[in-house]
Amino acid sequence: MANNGLPVDRLREYLRELKPEARALLMAELERGRLRGDELPAIGVILQELREAAPHQRALPPRIGDPQRLFFAPLEPFLFDDASGRKRPGRIARAALEPIWRWLSTELMPAEAAAYAKAAGRHLLAGDGGEADALARAFQDEAVRRVEEALAAIEPDVRARRRLAGRIGVPNALEELREVLAILKARDALASLAARLAPHIRNLADEQLENVKALLDSPLARRDDLGLYALLLVMSRLGSRWHLIRLAVRSAETDVAARIAPTPAALAINLAVEEIELEATQLRDELQGREVARAVAVLKDIHDGVRGLRSELDLSGDQPWGRRLAAVRADVSAAIESQIVAVPGRVHRLLRPRSRNDAVADALDRHEVAEVEALIDLVNACRTYAGELAVNEATLRVHSQLEHYLDSGMAALLDGLRQAGPGERGLRQSQVDAATRFAAKVFGQDYAAVLVKAADVAAQAPDGKAAKA
């Protein structure tokens, strides 16, 4: 279990319990403080937690921004999070932005960066976004020129390239820098494409599909250096990113993967499969970080993506995309199974019968109860998605164990509460409450409502009734 007594965990819990209005006000004030140069401890961590606590992006308030974020704004549709260190064409690791900015602002062009940051910060603080944007564009243009010169100067020298990569200090540093350069150079063309796309495409089909295909077939998008970025831009607007394969099927006029593979349309399928691979990595990270609720949401996305590709593409034969999807399914299955097989044991440790002497203790740790409850949600999600993600056997076994333990153990918990003396009543009540919450997940709300009534009756028994008897 995560140590929820740590200050950062208490801070995270507090921030996530804020009402949306309070969250918006706090984010705005923190960002203004950052622009004023206020020294606020852990401001970056607090802002990140506030944004991650929002249920969805549209619930977030507009960002006041800062000069660095404004400089990198054209890169947003192409950023991704992945700790593997693998370079993905057309994309930029989010973790590379801060080191690249540090190199620009301290080594390559410190005077220009300082002047830009000061002027843009002043306009942002005054609410003059238009002037700040103009400054950012001018600084981007100058940075492109200077970075091109720096890369050209080191191109013939292997040692110089290694030194620069070391100074930036991230995996694939020069490749990431070149990707930043390419996107900033194509900034205006990409902005024009983005303006013609719907902000959110819930279902890429029918008229929407034809409109997007026409845009991608236009001279603007068919420039040699824009094809990959145009597809990634489209994918960033999709409600379900795997829908990108529909562009490939429509363009190639076939759903047979082996016939699409040698055509330019294959790029769309490559990106969709890569997105599912990234989601599998994110799933492992969320599970390892005990962020089970987020893991359940990611699991649904993976399931939908795998099912979509397997149903809308003919992946028959020994096809590379089929092999990659099979690897994702195996990876997800292993990650999920390692989490859910321990759930019955954790439920047992929380709800196990205790002797009168052992029961004189504090109530159950509510954080641990919430974590186990979230893991039961994960088990339930696996029941829904088990067939596509190859976790049928483990899921059925774990769910059966939970049903048996909760069904057979509830009577003992109610008896323990009914007979509890003053010193043990807190623990006994918390065990019954936890069991009721778990049962609601396993058996449903109607079953849990019956348990709530039984628990109320048991809690009203006189203290120590059984001991006196």
C-alpha cells in the first residue's frame, strides 16, 4: 500500500477533493504567481496535481500560461509520455521539453531567451495574449535559425554530437531536438490544418471521415514534410484514437492488412498500433503507482483499440500488426493479472475475524480500504474486457473468490459488531462498512443495501451484550 502519511500524499488528497471552482481559482492564482516570479514551493507539482484531478480536459480552466509553455505550444498535439526511452517518429517526449528549453536559454541563446521571457511574461500577466503570442512566434523563428546553425556545425563531428546530446541530457536528445525544429518550421501549415479540423471528432465515420480524408488529400497536407504530422494532428482530435485506421481502409479501399501494408495508408495503422502500445505502457505505470482508477480508464481504451483493429482490419496470416497486437495483449494480461490475483488476500487481511484482544485497535485505514475498493473495480473491468485482453481465467477465479469470501464471511463480521465492547466497536464497525462497500462492487447495490440494514441493527446492540451473556 502507498504510504498515504507522506506530505505529498496528503497534499494530493487535499487537492483532489477541491471543488472545480476552487481548483480553477487556485490554478489561476498559482500561474499568476509563477509569472510574477514568486518563490512558491512545489508549484509545479501542485499545478500538475490540480490538472490531473480534473475529471476531463474540458473541465479545466483556460491556462494563463508562461513564456516557456507558449514557446512550445505548437508541439502540444505531438507530445507523449513514455519512460521507455524509445524514439517515436513524429512525436516528442514530454520529458524532453524542459531540458531543451534549459539548453536554449542558458547555452545557445541566453540573452534572447531572457528578453523574450521577461517581455512575454509581462504581457501574459496583463492578460494581453495577442502580444505574448507574437513575441513567442518571433522567438520561435529565431530559435529555429540558431538551432539549425548549431546542428549543422556539429554534423561532421561525432564527438561534438555526443557532447551536445549529453548537455541536453535526455534519451535521443538530438532526434528530439530535430523533431522540435521540424514542427516549429511547419508551425503555420499545421495551424492552418488544425483550424480546418473539428475540435473533437467523436466518431470518425461517414461524412466526418470523408471530410478528414479530403483535408489530408489537399495540397497543404500532402507536402513531403507534413504527412506524418498531419495524421498525428488528426489523431489528437479523435475521441477514440484507433479510429485513425479508418483513414487507411478508406484510402486503400480494402480492409486487408497485407494489402494496405505496402501503401502510404499503412502509416495510419502504424500510428494507431503505436498508440495502443503507449497505452499499455501507461497502464503499467498507473498500476505500479497505485492509480487504479486511472488504470481502469486506460484499460478500456486499450480494449476498445484492440477490438477495433481486430474487427475492422483483416489481420489474417503472419502479419506484423497482428503480432504487435498479440504482444500488447500478453503484456496487458501479465500486468493486470499481477494486480488482481492479490485482491482476495487483501480483502481477507482487512476483514479477517479478530479475537477480542486483537480487535482493540483503531479503525481500518480508509486509504487502504479505498485502494482495495478500486482494485475490485479493476477486477470488474477485467470481467468486461477479459475476452479481448486474454485475462479470462484469472478474472473468473478472482471474482469467484471474492464472492465466496464476502458471502460466507459477512455473518461473522455482523456478529462481531453485535457483540463488540466499547474498545473494539470502532474496528468492528469499520470492517462491516468496508465489507459493505466491497459487496456493492461484487454483488450490486441491492445486496449492499440489505447489508447496510443488517449492520444498522447489529450496531444498535448494547455494548458488550455477548460478553455479559
